[in-house]
Amino acid sequence: MIVDVLKKYRIVILFVVITVTSVLLIVYLSRFDYWIGDYKYHFYLDRKEAHIVEYRGKDEVLYVPDKIGPFPVVYVDMYVFDGIDTIKEVHVTNTPQYVVFFNLGEMNKVFFDERISSFDYDFNNCNKIKKIVFPEGLQEISGGFPNCSSLVDVYLPKSISRISLHAFIGTQFEANHSNDKYYVAGNGVLVFCNVNLNEDVVIPSGVKNCCVSLVLEKEHSDRKIFFPETLERINNIVFAGDIFYFGGEEFTELDIYGKGGLIVAPADSPMAKYCEENNINFRPMTEEEEKEWREKTEAAASEITYQDE
């Protein structure tokens, strides 16, 4: 009897010792970075993931590791790939998430894994990139090519439904479309909108996702912004003095922050319900306002420049 009790206590004690030792080992190992090949990794054993924190390689063609042993690489520190002139080509995959390249003076080609659904890489000030062809099936560009001044030719597939605000800022591609009032590509994505943001703004019918900044160019300016009933996604801020006009459209993604402005839409619309649930200033649209909203958004459609034109 006593022997059985002692055995049970030994098992419990052994379990406690193993558990405590494992926890201490995880804490200890997670404090250090380790070089494996040309990459220095930080391992988060509790989350079973690895981050790349440094690179010392001289590769001309770069494949960012997506796994090291059993650990997926989910993040690359901001300045790991800064100013490395040996890199000429980069191959993009679904993982790791969000990789930034700064000042790659010789890099001129980007290749995409055809299976990727989201592009999370940022190439900043890589001035030998001239052409980018995003693959069919790509749905989202959350990274981009900001300040890649030589980038002139960009193809966006029909599958694209979202593009980051900074994706092509400071590129020749952006400059080439500076005379297009509305430039639309992909699945109804408004890529560029060259209008005076301190005056009333009309987003044309046909646009499904407004991927441009509507932030005021000066501190205060009362204005009306008319959004079309074709709109499916919106993520925006209603500033004080703004009046946003919507129709009765259903949204696949709706994220609006109230900063003192006003939303106007049909009384029984999804937008009306959203404003009520999120405590955003709202009033029902009048018949006269609905007529004005519809006329403006439909008329503006004739001013769209499409990628395929």
C-alpha cells in the first residue's frame, strides 16, 4: 500500500519537474538568436514560430525561408534586407508575412508563386524595378512598391479586390496616371483618384472597392462624398464636416469610423443599421438627395479609365 502511494507521488513529482524544466528551457532558449546558414533566427518556442532578425548572405536570387525545421517563419524584422546590392531577384511566396526590402540598388525582378492569394511584401526605393505582373488569382495587395521610381508598367489581375493605399506611391506608374480622374483595375478597384479632396468628391458607379485615401488636404473643409451603390468594401473615416452618401448596397466589408461627420443613406439600408450599431451619426436620405447621389455617381462612371482600355 505504502509502495503504491510512493509510486504515485514519484510520478506526480516527475511530471512537475519535467513541466517546470520545459517551461524554463523555453524561456531560456527564447532569449537568444541563432545563426542558421545566412539567416539569424529568433525562436518563439511557446508559439512554435520563428522570426528572421538578420541576413548575411550574398545571394543574387533570394528565396525568403518560410520554414526552419518544424517552425514556420512568420515574420522578418524591418531592416533585415536594407541596402543589399547583391540581390537582383526576389521570389515571393505566401509566407512569411510582411517582408520589407529597402534600397536594393540592383534588384530588378520579382517572381510570384502562382498560389499566393495575398502580396505582403514591401519593396521601398528599389529603383531598378520597371515592370510587375501580378499573378492571376491574387486577391489582395497589402504591400507594394512605394518610391520605386522606375516602376512604370504594372498589371493587376481581375482577381484583385484590395490594394493598399501606399502600393504605388512615388512610382512612374502613379505619375503616368496622374491625368486619369479615376483609374480602375482588377475587380472594380479604384487604384488612383485624382480629384480635389477639399471639395465634394464623387466615387463613380462601377467601383467596388475604394482603395484611395480620402483624407483632407487641409485641416477643415466641409464636403460631400458620394459613394456608388456598386461599392462592396469600404474602410474609411468620417471627419468632422464630411457627409458620406450611400445607397442601399450590401457590403462584404464595412469599416467606418465616426469622427464627427454624418452618414446619409436610405432608412432601411445596411448602412443605416451599421451606423446604429456603431453609434455613428446618421440620418435617412431624402428623395432629392437620392436623386442627386444617383445622378452624380452614374455620371462619373463615364470618366473612369480602365486598365484594359
